[in-house]
Amino acid sequence: MRGAYAEADCLPLSALQHLAFCERQCALIHIEGLWAENSFTVEGQHLHEKVDSQGSDSRGSVRTARGLPLRCLRLGLVGKADAVEFHRIESAPAVAVRGIRLEDVEGLWLPFPVEYKRGKPKRDRRDEVQLCGQALCLEEMLQTSIPEGALFYGQTRRREPVTFDADLRRETEEVAQRLHRLIASGITPRAAREPKCDNCSLLDLCLPDGNAPGRSAAAYLSAALAGDGERGAPS
């Protein structure tokens, strides 16, 4: 991987989750600029708006910052954290070396990113990859080491702890590299129908059941609006 990206070349952290879910979905959103809402995305948006509206707070040994801007030039990622908790840590040397100091607050504090998701935990690790991407941003920005964070799911109303071990860090960095290659190529992959397509808000734009040769969804929609829709859907 290259040493560092220019700030202008950074890509959205959210794209890690899109790519880990489906390469074509990621391309439709981040190359072709397409988006569509369904009940799942609307529910997720409302959950994030509720979190953002809570602002920052302090509860004893935990201080919480919401909507914190994030950036990692090493991986070329930029975005925003739903919430980053800062946990006061004890003076044990093994832990204290990871602590950071906060302005106008005594002691050492350990960052703990929390991402809010609608629904429930997934079978794959796309949510974990997105959260790990946030941790890698925080580590670069704060010059610290972050061992874990959490995913909060709206359906279960529970936090799921996530450990940022070597395997998850490696997977996250590989997804970030793939993301930059995909965006640089400017090519939207062909559609392939899978069971997970049924829950995708872009299903009607992606048209995975189409049988025509590869065309971008944006080109297909433009042709359809121009009265050329019978020449074939994108694949």
C-alpha cells in the first residue's frame, strides 16, 4: 500500500461497509452516484439522527463525543463517528500507555468507538469492518492504540463488543485497498442475483435479474428516460 493519500483522495468510511456487502452496490453509490431509500435505510437514518441529536455528554468515568469527524491518510478514508466514548483508565502501565489526555480534563482516557445500526447482527463482518475503519482513523489522529469498540443494534437494543484484533485490522485494510482500486477503475461490476439482494435499497436500480450485456445502471436509466429503455437493462 502507498505511504499516504492526499486529503482530496480520501474516500467515505461508509463505503467500506458497502463494499464488504456488495461490490456492485458500492460502485452504484460511489461511482455512479445512485441512491434509493427503503424501510431499512429510513429506519437507519432515523436512528443516526437520534444519536446525533443527543450531543456530547459526561457520565463519571465516561465522556462521549458524537458526530466526531474522522480521517486516516494512511488508508485514504474520511467520515464521521456516530459516537466515541472516552473511558478513564487506571494507572496500570499496560493500559496507561494507550491513554490520551483530553483538554481541561484530568487523567488518561481510552477512545472507544460505537456505531449504531438498525436491525440485528449480521452473518458477515461488514459492520465490524466499518467500525474497525473508524478505530484506525482515531488511532492515526490521536496517536494511540484502540483495542475494542461496540456495535449497537436497534432491533436487539444491545451492544455487541468488537475486538480490533490482527485479523479484523488486516481485513479492514484489504477492503480499503479494494475500495480505492474500485473507485479508481470507474467500472461498475456486473450484476449477480443473490439472496441478499432482496434487502438492498438499490434492487430496482441494480436490476440483478437483467440478461443484457454489462451497462452501467446510470446509463440504463438515462436511456430509459430518453425512450431507449427496451435496449436492455444493466447486468
